[in-house]
Amino acid sequence: MSSIIQLLPDHVANQIAAGEVVQRPASVVKELLENAVDAKATDIKLVIKDAGKSLVQVIDNGIGMNITDARLCFERHATSKIRQAEDLFDLHTKGFRGEALASIAAIAHVEMKTKQEQDELGTHIVIEGSKFVSQEPSVLPKGTSFAVKNLFFNIPARRNFLKSDTIELRHIIDEFHRVALAHPNIYFTMIHNGSEAYNLPQSNYRQRIVNVFSAKTNEKLVPVQEETDILKIQGFVGKPEFAKKNRSEQFFFVNDRFIKSGYLHHAVMAAFEGLLKDNAQPSYFLYLDVPPNTIDINIHPTKTEIKFDDEHALYAILRSSIKHSLGQFNVAPVLDFDRDPNLDTPYQYQNKTAEYPTIQVDRSFNPFADDSGDNDLMKQKSTKSYSSTLSYKKQDVGANWESLYVGLKQDTEEIGGFSFENEEVTASLFDEKEEEEQTTKRTYQIHKKYIVSPIKSGMVILDQNRAHQRVLYEQFLTNMTVKQASSQQLLFPLQLQFSPNEMKLITELQMSLENTGFVFESFESDAVHISGVPVNTSESEVSMVLEQLISDLQDGIPESSFCQNDTIAKSMAKSLAVRTGTYLTEKEQENLLNNLFACKEPNVSPFLKPTFITMSVDDLDKKFSV
């Protein structure tokens, strides 16, 4: 009987390993950029075509490889980073498994050019699907150029699983950001389809963050710095007022390696407790340095999760450091019982000299003088200013108090030369029938969340947030379909700052947003100017609407126009719908009720949740039949 278990051929084993290492073009970008950093490069260029599906090329000026290393680097488990198992707990480099290049070469057309500084000639190698096509000496500059073409050319099923170019490019940009932010001392350039997307010169951490996102980011950052025996922290957190709906600007770096940690993220959120709005996410760029022997980075295939020896201590130090920075820069309120804020000198009065009050005395004033004599002159002075305005007609009033009301019921009365008509209100503002209707309420609001209205069979109970979502959703969808949305013009154009990646998304959605009522005046590299907004949308809500839309479209813009309009309408309806806890007048309650039942699908919200329920009289009777 023949044996069942057999050794896999190398090309099959490499393709299986590629399934762990290479999931999409962004995985190739990550591996090649980290190899360039490990090669001590000071200038790294990333070239992308068709979101990495046609070409991913990384060019660096690192130390390069000799002819032997150039051929050996494509073998499985061939690495220069470790020599023995103990080295796994003393890592100072990015990659260490030795599977990346072998896995990439198994599923793509690879072309590598490399040369060391002391060599006269470099090495040019071409590999297609793990098969060496050619290897020859070549005249090359110092460093390494690694080009990966036609990814997944021999695995069409894997290629079909790739998303649209927009989504794949966003994943590539995310990987580029993670490496670029961790190494501000390296010059990074990114080119996509022939146009330069990023140009990041050598700088410090703060300047690199500003260059990656936008110049407006600089005013949002609060520095964080702490050094202990087990942890050194430096970096920045965003001010609470600039918190976003998504987690696009949250970065942890441990020993210059990007990681994801829900535990450390919870420490940051605990430091911002009481300073953030509901569902808001703060920005942070935190660089942690810990001894390499206190972490294990070999617990996840992509190395984005690591294990700490003492997580509780790191949690406490990180939370207290951020709290201290927020208090130090007056972002968070400080309790000081020894200081009276009422004694603080206002800023505009700090350099002013004191002004002494002046006292004016009227020495001719005599409170005991009568209306004659020497006091006539004073009376003339005091009444001079009144003589030119109104002259009151004196009426003889007797001792009887009823005489005070004589003349009030006259049709006209002269006061100072002016004639006034006296009218007695004999009729009410509404007719008796209208008054009865006004006193009969048709809707009731319960806990500022539900609206109750009686119907023939019983009553209907609305969820005001979901009902308003349905109304707004159908309005926006109709406007985008008919392309006849109404806009309200702003007195002054509104300028909003966004990252380059977010600006690209807004530019792609410009036509659809204009169909909802937005009017865009101009676009910049990191800002957009808005001169008109949809009707019933306040100026303060515009930023919230666009941020929510960007958050909802993180996974990419739908390719079909209907799906795109549907996503935008849902996002805007969710942002602008009346919130739970908002008081509505009776007129607003009735309008919401009528508008809901005028919708095509009043039963559910845009997110398929019920908008109302009904209770019949029989149901109520059963409640009392116990």
C-alpha cells in the first residue's frame, strides 16, 4: 500500500505560504517597504500602477546585496535577521521569517536589481512564478529596485477576490502611512499611475504627521512625553474638539513597528473620558519604546499584534501620561481649590494702567428748597432736556383715588401733542370652535424619544429618530435621482479641512453631493470651500455630515450610481435625523407623523429597523384584564 502523506513541491508550498503573506497588493507594499527600511535606506520611492494590480515597485538607496545574497533571498526561510531561536526576542528589524520574497515570487512576475556600494556591477534577476528566467550582471546605482508585476497571474481565483481600484489603493496608502510615520528620518515618495501622491522629506515626528495628513493637523496636536524604566512614550494626541467619527488617525508604534492593540486603545479612551462626544474617536500618534525582550511579536501572521510582558503597567502609564498632557496644555479642566478664577486678570487688561474715577459735585443742589426762589434756576436746568420732547398735560386729581382712572375709557387721549386710541378687546384670538380643536392634542411626546398618536383602532407609537431617518432618506434619494435639489446659500463660504485621502473621496462624490443640495465653490489639496448646503441643514452640521459620509465609505465607493446614491442618502439621513432626547413641538410632531406615512416604505428605517408600532384597544384591554 502506497503512503498517503507526501512532501509538497516547492512551488506549491510557496503558493500556500503566499496565502498567509500576500492577501492583496497592500501586503506586497508592506513587505517591500519594510525590507527597504531594514536595508538602511534614506530615500525610498514607491511606484504603483492600477492600485498595485499591474505594478508595485519599491526603489531604495540602501546597502544592496551581492550576487549570492540576491539569488538566496528568494529561497524559503532565508533571512539575514535571525540566526537562532533566541533572536526572536531581541529583534531590531521589521521582517525575520524569510518567506516574503519567496511567497511574492511564487504568484507574480518579479524583477530585482541590486548593487552594493563597493561593487562595480550589480545583479539583475527576473523570476516568473518561482521560476528563474534570467540572472545577469548589470550597471546599476547603489541600492535595490524590486518590481512586482501582474500579481496573482497564476491564481485567477485569488485575483477575482480583489476589490475595486479605489479600495485597494486605500489599503496601499494605509500601509504607506504606517511605514512613513514610523520613520520620519527617511525620505518617502509615492507615485500612482504617473502622478505624485506623496512627497515626504526627512523631518521630525510632528512635521511628518503634518505632511502626511494636512497643515491643519498641526493645531490639533497635543504633545505627549513620558519616560520610565519599562516604557518610553513620545508622540501626540488630538484635541477633543477635533475628534472624528472614524478611527483613521489612530496609530500605535512599538519600537518603530505599527501595531494594533485594543487594550492600549482603551487606555487612550480612558484618558479622554468626559471630553469626547458620543461615538467620537480621538486622533493619536503614539511611539512606544520598550525593551525588545519584554515583547513577543511572533503571535500574528501580519505582525500587527504583539504580546507585552506587563500590559497593566503599560496601560496605567499610558493613560496617566495622556491625562497629564491634556491638563498641562489646558485641554482638560484642572481642579485647583487654592486658586480663585475671579481674581485672574483678563488678557486685554494685562498691560493697561489703572484709571482713577472722577467725582463731580453740584454744589448748588439743595434738597430742602421749594419750587421758588434760588432753586428756580436749578429746576430750569434739570427740566431743560425734557421740554423739547414731551409736555405732559396736568389733570386735576382730587383726593379720591377713583379720580385716577378718569379718562382711561375715552376713545382718544392727547399726551404731549400725540393722539392715542384706546381699544377694548372684546373678542378672543380664536373662535370657540377653533379653541376646542386647539385644546384637543393629537400627538404626545414621551421621554423625548417616542411620539404617540391616537388612531381608530387604538394608537400608533413612533420612534422619532428612525422615522425622521426614513423621511430624510427618501427626500435625498429623490433629489439625487431627479437632480433638482434645493440649496440655501451661505453668507460666507465655509472652509473645511480634510486629509488628502479624504479630499480625493469628496472629489469623487462631488456630483452626487451637489444633487443633494451642496454647492462647492473650490477644492484645494487639503480643504474644500462650500457656499451652499441642503435645505434645513445648519452650517454647524456640514462638517459632521461629511465626516460621517467619509466614515461610512471607508470600504470604498460603490461602483454603480444607484448604490452610491443609496449609501450617501443613508449616511446623510443618519447624520441629520432628529436625535433621541430632542424636544419636538406639537406642530413638529404632526409634521413628522404625516411625512412618515407619506413615504413609500414607512414601516422601516433606511437600516431596516421598525419606525413605529401600533397598539389596539383590545391589546390595552388585555393589559387591564388581570
